[in-house]
Amino acid sequence: MNLAMLVRHHITTVAGIEIFYREAGPKEAPVLLLPHGYPCSSYEFRNLMPRLADRWRLIAPDFPGAGYSGTPDDFDYSFDGYAAWLEAFIGVLDVDRFALYLHDFGSPIGARLAIKHPSRIVALIIQNGDIPYEDALGPKYADIEVTWALPRAEMRKALAQAISEETFREEFLNDLPSPLADAIPPDLWRLHWSMITPQRKEIAIDLIAGLKENRAWFPEHRKYLRQYRPPTLIVWGPNDHYMPEQSARAYLRDLPDAELHLLDGGHWLLETHLDEVAALMRDFLGRFHAA
């Protein structure tokens, strides 16, 4: 058995916070960094990591306040705070240059890191990531935008009502038609809901509310893509009421050379189209991020 192919589970300390992360692949191999989305954790990459561990070192942390990581009271639970933490995390692991997987809320977090350190980003893989194009967002974002007109206390109350086990189920099933919806395991929403404490519910409210302020980052995000043109693989599930096909195609405005693949899945392609995604990633990383 090649032990490097196994997913290894670690605990480390980053900025005084106990952090859980998954790792697979040889220590000396090129690195693929996997920041997770909402409402998930590094668990979302559990099946992908062994598929690529023969040639790459894959690292997937749980953010503070998510998964098996700690939930300190004094952490900045915002996209800026998570980006600063992610930079500290790769510093602890002594990771210099890497390919970056951008999915869901991991996209604005990873994008901030790329904007700050563009020379460290070898390539991007974008899979249903939160996009920096206001006019190409899916219809579900309208439900969030409605709350922005409310006084802050009322906005937080409205968002709190949307954080429940049933809502988590809807997030994972998203806009998938049957029978694809049947391929999404209930473990996803039940596991992640079981780890929601009152404090973590407030963190989730902070992040969703922070989408309003995150709009100010859109021009910087687009500028980074346009200026540095990192090699980019866009692999997308159009059955996504947050990020449909138009969201994927919007990236081509600033990344005209990006490779775009539209699969017949939705937001959580690693659950329904793992073989196709892994094959596309192997080909792409083999050309742009090989040892």
C-alpha cells in the first residue's frame, strides 16, 4: 500500500487556534490548496484527495468556527479574517507556491490570498465559486440581497431564520434534478448541522451578512484575474440556483484563455461527478503544476 495516497488527518495550531486539516500525497509534491465552502468543511474534499495524491500534495483545512477546528471568541469571522488566517495556515505548513481550488465561500477567501500574493499562485481551479460579477449571479442571491435593506438587527434575525438543518439540506441539494439529487448523501447536511453551536450560528450569520461588504472586493478580484491571467480550469455544475451557467461564463470576461467545462451537475460536483472532475483536474494540473 502506498501510504502517501491515504488521507491523513492532523491537528495543528495557527495563530493560537487549534486547527484540523486533511492532507494527502507526498510532502515534496506540488501543492493543491483546498479551502472549503459554506456550509461545509474539509469533509467536502474527502473523496477527491485520494484521486490526486499520487502526484500532488493536497491540503484541506477546516476554517476556524467550522468542522473540527476551534471556535475562538476573538477571531475575525469575516472574509478578510479568514483570508488572513489562511495565509497564516500555509505559513505554518511552509507552503510557498500552490494551485488554488475556489469553491463557494472559499472563493472570496482564496481570492484575497491570491490578490495579496499573486506570484504564489501557480494555477486556479474554479468550481461553482462565489463570483465577482454582480450581473451574473443566480436568482437565489436575490433572497439575500432583500435583507440588506433591513436595519442590521432585523437583517440578522432574518438570516438566522435561514440557518437550520432543513436549510442546510436545501443548500446541498440546491437546484439538482432527480435522480442526481439522490446521489447527495444526507451525511453532508446532518454532519454539518450537528456541529452548529449557538456561537457557530452567529458566525454563519456574520458570513452571509458579509456578502454585502464583499461586493466592494469585486473590482479588485476582477483586476487580479485580468492582470495576472493565472492558468485556470473552470469546471461547473449549471444546476445551481446561486451560480448557474452564466456565472461560470462570466469569468471568461477576464480570463479568456480559461478552460471551461460545464457538467450536468450542480453546486456539489464532487459528490455527483467526482470521476469527471478528477480527470479534468489531473489533465490540467499535469500541464501547469507538475513536479
